[in-house]
Amino acid sequence: MRTFFTVWGGQLVSVIGTSLTGFGLSIWVYVETGSVTKLALVSLAFAVPATAISPFAGALVDRWDRRIVMLAADTAAGLGSLAIALLFMADSLQLWHIYLVVAVGAIGNAFQSPAWMASIPLLVPKAQLGRANGMVQLNDGLSLVIAPVLAGILLAAFDLPGVLIVDLATFAVAVATLSVVRFPRPDEYPEAATGTIRGDAAAGWRWVKDRPGLFGLLWIFAAVNFTLAFINVLIFPLVLAFASEAAAGSVLSAAGIGAVVGSIAVSVWGGPQRRIRGLAISIGVGGLGALLSGVRASVPMIAASAFILMAIVPIANTASQVLWQLKVPPGIQGRVFAIRRMISSAIAPIAILASGPLADKVFEPLLAQGGALASSVGAVIGTGPGRGVGFMFVIAGLGTALLGLLVYALPRVRNIETELPDHVE
């Protein structure tokens, strides 16, 4: 597993850098514009290109050396950060520059993510897949803990270029670690080889569609992503409506600590052995954590709810990822994982695009003092700035909890583990 640990370490550093830039750019856009809608467009600029390119990216990942794919993606992301830094220092940075660079980074990530996830079963024994995927989840958790604090320090001392320069250094570490290792090639899967990129992508789609349990699970995750997309976009406005930027950073740090705790637990434990049941419970509990975030305009309560939600996420993600790594032949995992990403993310941009207008034009007026819901919903969760966004959290959390019940209620989804064979020995 030496190769896995080497690449994992480089990706850990890179993910922290990426999160650092994401936090810094989000704060910069919101502070400069004061618009939830313009902040939401940053997320949309990432989601749309990633969704559109995913099937073709996955087909290419199965054809190419997955290590080289990851190297190219890290290099492209680093060049994007460099471009933003140079534009800022030249006093020429505009919103559309950020949207463009985010879109380019999304295309690179559409290649890197399936390449990395499809490489793990080639680098790690079957019995260790749960722990290895838990370590991958740990990267995200550590980035949530470290990035907000470090971004705050760098923004105060050096403004946005300081954040971006550190990000560039982290990409260099990721490129260096990938340069010194080699990945084994997966066995080919002749049934899905068509000779064309478009045909290979279509073959991956047919493979997933022909397995109703996995296909149904994809759509459930798409719905979860839809509800959680509101939370991702609106967490800053929820806190900044009544507290400081430092408070927003503390909430993200609490979420990151939760993700770290959950990831460490999975790395040691290996995740639930009955993975579908673990998924159902995790999604349900995570939804309740999201719901609690909107109940009160209280930084400690929002931070505690974020901790609960993010402590559950690594358990759900690890259970899901190991299922896919076991049930999909290694030779087509790149395109299947990319299609999985596409379907799971396809409806999230709708939530991202709608979140700003819904918050600004609908829910905030409804929960303003004297608003239409002030005497009903407002009597429970309060009224005033940010309470409309809080009500959106309540709705999103409740919807997510119900989706957890749906995982176990559908027979074909519930029986995936027994109906489909493992392809990893």
C-alpha cells in the first residue's frame, strides 16, 4: 500500500490548498458584492461543466494512465490559481474571471476524481478498501478544519494573493508525489469496449442502467445532493446575517472537525459491513443535523449541527464508495464513476442556481418582521435577517432525512449487496 499512502499524502496537501482558495474566493465574492446570487454562481460555475464533461472524461480515464490524468488535472488547477493571483495583483480581477477559472478547475476535477477513485482498488487490498476510503474522506475533513483558519490569517496579512500562492505550493506537492509512483493497469472489460470515446461513455451508461439497484441509488444520491446544495451555498449567508466572518469560519471549522472525527472512525473501523443499511441511517441522521442548523440564529447551535452532519458524511460516502468499487469491474470504473458523478450531480446545479433568488426574493421576505410566515414559522425559528435562509435549511434537512428512509424502502436498492457480485478479489 506504499503507493496509496504516497499519493494520499500528496492529495491531502492539494485538497487543503483547494479548500483554502475556495474559502478565500467565496468570502471575497460575498464581501465585494453582498449578493447571495453571485456567490451561488461560483458554485454553479463548478457544477455545470463538471456534470457536462463527466461521461467523456470517464471514458478517457479508462483509456489513459490514471496517474497521468491526475497529474494533468493538478497542473491545470495550479495554473488557474496562478491566473487569479496575477489578475488580482494587476487590479484587474473581475467576477467573470473567477467563474471561468472555477469552470476550468471543474473540468480538471471531472477527470481527476474518477481517476483517483478508480485507482484505489488497484492499490489497496479488498479487505482494506473501507479504511482506505475513510482516509480519503479524512482529506476533506482536515481541509475543512485547516483551510478556514489559514485563509483568515492569509487574507488578513496578504489579501487574496497570499491564499492563492499557498494553493500553488500545495499543487506542486501533489504533482511531485504523483511523479514518483506508478499505478498498475486494470484488466480490460471487452464488453464495454466500442472503439470510440462516445461509444465507451454510452457503454458505461448502459452498464449502470442495466443494474436497477445501483441506478436507483444514483438517483437517491442526486436528490441528496440537490438538498445539500442549498446548504453548501447558503451556509455563509446563514451565519453572516447575524455574526462575523470569523464566526462563519468557526462554523466551517466545526464541520471540518466533525468530518475529521467521522473519517478517523471509518479509517479505523472500516465502515458499516451492511453498507446499504449504513447508508440509509447515515443519510437520515445527516438530514436531521442539517435541519437543526436552521432552527435558531445561534453560532454554537449551527456549529454543533454542522459537526453532526459532517461526522456522518464520511460514513455514508465510504459505504457508497466501497459498494461501487466492489460491484463495478475495474476496467470500466473510470467511466462508471464519472457517470455516477454526473447523475448524482445533475440536479444540484438547479438548487445552486435557485438558492440565491429563493433566499433573496422569497424566503427572506417571508420571514422578515411582518412577513407572511412571521407569525407561524417565525414563531418557531425567529424572524429577521437570515431567518428565511434558516427555514431553507429546515426544509432541506427534512427532505434529506426522508431520502434516507427511501434507501431502505426500495427493494432493489436494499438488496444490492446480495444481488450483484463483487469484481475485486
